[in-house]
Amino acid sequence: MHTRSVPSARRASATTVASTRLHWWALALPALAFGLLLLLLAGSGEAHAATGEVSGLVHVAEQVLRAVG
């Protein structure tokens, strides 16, 4: 009697490889967070705190927060 252990071993290794792949958001979310923090740091030199004006970035952030929450 011949047992077919090789194909099942190949199937198991293929399942292991597939489960270790990164999802698209695992790379996109840290890149997005880095970009947003970089924008916040780059725009901090033009702060409008003394004049009372709201910057464009703050306005967009408020709109996003309203849409999410």
C-alpha cells in the first residue's frame, strides 16, 4: 500500500506561506501615519494661533473627524 504524504506536506507548506503574507493595510497605515505626522511638523512653522485663523490642515482634520464620528 502506498501513502501519499508528499502532496499533503506541500499543501501544508503552501498554507503556512499564505498565512505569513502581509495585508495591504499593514504597510499602508504606517506610511499614511508617517506622512500625516510629517505634514503636521512641516506646517507648524506657519501656526495661526495668534491671529485666530484655522489652517487648512486643521479644517480637513475636523471634517474627517466629523465624518468618522
